[in-house]
Amino acid sequence: MSTSLTLNRRTLLMLGAGAGVMALVGCSGGAQGGAGAGKVEWIESRSGSEPTVKALKAVVKKYQETHPDFRLAINPMPDRPAFDQKIRLLASSNALPAMFDADPEPFFGKIAKSGAVADIGALYKEFGITDKFFPISLKYPKWDDGSLDLITLNANIEYFWYNRELFDKAGVTVPSTLEEFTEVCSRLHEAGITPIAINGKDGWPYYRYLAMVPFRRVGNDFINGLKDGDESMGSEIGLEAIRFLQKLAPFFQDGFSNTAYTDASDLFTTKKAAMFYSSTYGLPNFLNSSGDLDDAYGYFPIPPTGGADAMPTSDGFANSGVGTAVRADALTDELKDFLQFFFDNYGQIAFEQFRVIPSLRPTLNDSTPDIYRKVIEDIGNVKTYAKVWDVELDPSVNTVLGRESANLLTGQTTPEKFAARVDAAIKEAVASR
């Protein structure tokens, strides 16, 4: 059975212009996309060497002990822009794989609304596992109407990670406000140390820095209004956000706009940069041989603005990582059997063997490292998580936002022009809905 989504003329024109918005989504995939023959294709946006993917493969191997004919063909595409383009092309040609990574953003929303993917919320209820997940791993991928179409593998919280030795060398301490944060960056820079490693190639780190001031001041009200055109980047708070990002321009590494996540992380762990803003997804990179946080590193949350903030420092960016969709007609009894096994085993395998904080609550014991106890406590203390701009905004807006962020940081535009161009892109995106 095939279900299709008919889009308006503007969207079709966007497809022709390379914006990647699907023209047609169907439920039938390619010859190897289904699960009936025991083989499932999963196009994965993570690197095959990442701990989460290693944990996934370990679960598959365990399942194959009793189901030797089952095959999960994991196709990693860690270059996120290339991954997004591929999924858009597959969607437009009615060739989505059985499983594919996605975020709860507008493009995937069109796929979900077409009926092309399985109802994951219903699947969780069928398996009786809803209450086994961390709240953030259920809440983050949900749509505004409460529906859930994505499986999640992680529970993450984001911090600034810093190198203690480099901080000591520059004579700086953990900042208590965002203003102090820029002062710390300046002192590090003066000491000949690159203050911040950033994976600018991925785009989203720019948006995190843009979101810091608005979230601390008014929570998610700003981004909620911005995505619908009811708020403006040219407003007082919007311009403050842009100028905060602009202040950081001298503090990123050379070639930051072409640096991917792994390379940025490597700059930090090899002491070529003093700080790296990242989620606990990358925590395994910062551990010692005992599995605890290495003494070389410390961490701190997004500092307050120093003014009248609405959000406490315990609230910030927390998420479940990228999600995974299941094509509706690929959810056969065979795939359900694997997924039931997966949910029963993944959490503990990921946590104990690969030190990944999984979406399913792991069992802690006396050998659980202190850093994991602290992080899991922090995840539980998040009352309001900061919404991710690149998930909330239309893909066409993200294209403009990414370009303008890079231009801002290289001195090719002004905050006012930045704001005007982003506002114009949002206006067009809202009009095309």
C-alpha cells in the first residue's frame, strides 16, 4: 500500500532548486529496504566508529546468536549535510530505506504526516516500554501534538568542556556569566591558546551560540515565536544574540567553517583548543582508563547572562540525539521481533560496554563512574530543555542561517543585515506552509 503527500507549487520549485524538500513520499522502499527476507537497511547519520553505533552492532550480533539469518546493513554517513541531501533524494524518488535517521524538523514532518513512517509511540506502548526511557528521550523527538515517530538511542546534556591545564596557563577560571565567558576567551587568546574548537562545517554549533542569550533570558519563547514569524532576529534580544556570536569570531580555530565534529573534538583532546561545546554524546572521548572523567578536563553549563534571566543554569540544551524512523511498510513481524530484543538489551549494553548514556534508563551499580552519576543526575534535573534551532526552523531557513553565521564570523556581514536576511527567509518559509 502506498501513501503520498502532495505539496504546493512553491515546495516543488524548492525541490528543483536543490532545497531537498520531497515532492512525493511513498511507503514502498527499495528491494533491500524491507525486513521480510531478514535484511534491514539503516542509513545512519553517525560515524561507524562512534560508541552508539558500536553498541547497536553489539546488540545485532547478540540477536544473531538466535536469529542467524537476520542482517542489519548499517550505512554510516557522518557528513550531516551529505546525509540530509541523500535522505531528501531518496524521499523524492520514493526509495526510503527501512530505517533512517532523522530529527523532528519540518522536512521529516512532511514525511511523517504522509503516513510513510511507523508510529513509534504506539510501538512503545505495544511493547510496554514507554516508562523505561529517560523523559528527555521521549519528549525531545515528539511533535507539538504529542505524537512520536522517532526511535531515540541517547539521552544527552550539553556542556562547555575545558582543559584545566590550558585554563591554568592563561590564569582563567570557569566563567559565571556569558560576559565573563567572552573575557575568558580573550585571556586565552592573548596567551596564544585557541579558546574554542568548533565544528562549523556541521552548522548547528553556530545556532547553539546564537540561542544562548535568548534561552537564558526568555526560555523557548524566542525560538517559538521566531519559527512562526511572530518574533524577529532584528528585535533587541535577537540582535543581542547575533552580537554575542559575533564577539566569538576571533576565538575559534583557523578554518573553523570547514571543521567537522571529529576534527573539532580532536583539536580539544590534543590540547590545541581550550574549550569544546558538546553534548555528553562525546563523553567517551574525555574518559581515563578507569572510565571516569580524565583529570585533564572539567565542564560547566551555559552561564547566565548576568541580567534578569528566566532560566536557571540547570536548564539548557538536553536532547536524545538524532532519532531513527522506521518505514511503515517495513515494520514487519520480523523487524518487530528484532526491535523488541533491541529495546530489551540496548540500554545496558550501551552503558556498560561502551559508556554511552542510552535513551533507556540503565541500571547503575557500585562500579558506575562518578561522571556518569553526575551527568545522569543533571539530565534528570532539566525542567525546561532549550529547543534546538536547526530542528525548529525550516530547512530553507537553516540554509540562510548557516550562511549568515559564517559570513558574520568572517566579517562579511553585519548583525543588522544578518537579522534582515534570516527574517526574510522565515517569512518566505511561513508563507509556503
